[in-house]
Amino acid sequence: QDNNDISEEDWNTVKNTLDEAIQQFKSFRKQEGASLYQMFCDKLEAITNLLTEVELYEQNRIEKIKTRLEANLEQLSTTTQQAIDRNRLEQEMIYYLEKLDINEEKVRLTNHIRYFRETMNGEGTGVGKKLGFIAQEMGREINTLGSKSNQSEMQIIVVQMKDILEQIKEQVLNIL
């Protein structure tokens, strides 16, 4: 039509179509949000389970390191062994083993996972950015676990954790 006037009937058709489209969009966003929420819960649970697996290797790892250090000391000559200050050696071994201790990282990673869950359940603006920041902190703890592990089984678990975390980070980008 050449005329710019829209009839009441045409306007109602446009309005109803637009309202329906908005409702479908809102419904889709809710479905997508529920899907993302479930995916995050599953991925966080997987990281938590892998963290539990790390604990299975942890005590064995410390014992292996102690045994290896003691075996290396026994290979030293008798003269050298007698010259070693045993108290100083024990202090150094304790210091070395403390540097390999991963309890702090496990606690922080567990706390980050808990905080991620709490933030997911929160409302407001900026949730996506906050989740991204928390995921970044989780990555730091996982990386530190990997660098301290000194055991192939633990490093394999760390790689699995990193893979899962990357999947989380990719999906966090979809949150407003």
C-alpha cells in the first residue's frame, strides 16, 4: 500500500507475533540456562571426583620421594655419609617435602568449586564475569597441583581437570 497508515487489525497481528516471538525467546533462554547450569554442575562434580583420585596417589607419592632420597644417600661413600649432619638433612628433607605438599591447593580448589556453585545460584548482573574469574582461579590451583605432583598418574589427572575446566570456561562466555 502507498498509504503509511496501518489498520488496527494489522497492528494487532504484528503485536501478537512480536509478543509470541519474545515469549519463545524467553523460553529458549530459560532452557539454555538450565542446560548450562546442569553442564556446570556435572563438570564441577567431575573435577571434584578427580581431586579425590589425586588423594589416592598423594601419600604414595611422598613415600616414593622419601625412598628415592634415602636410596640416593645410601649410594654416597661412607666418608660422605659420616660427614652429613643428620639434623640438617632431616630439616632439608622436611622443607623439600613441604614444597611438594598439595593440601593447600586442594583446599583452595575445593573452595573455588563451592564459590562457583554459589555464584551460579546467585542473581544479578555480571555473573558471567564473576564465574570467569572463579574459573581462572580454579585453573591456577590445578596448574600448581600439576607442577607439584612429580608423579605421572597425578599429572594425567591434572590434564583431565584442565580439559574439563576449559570446557567450563568456553561455556562461561555464553553467560551474560
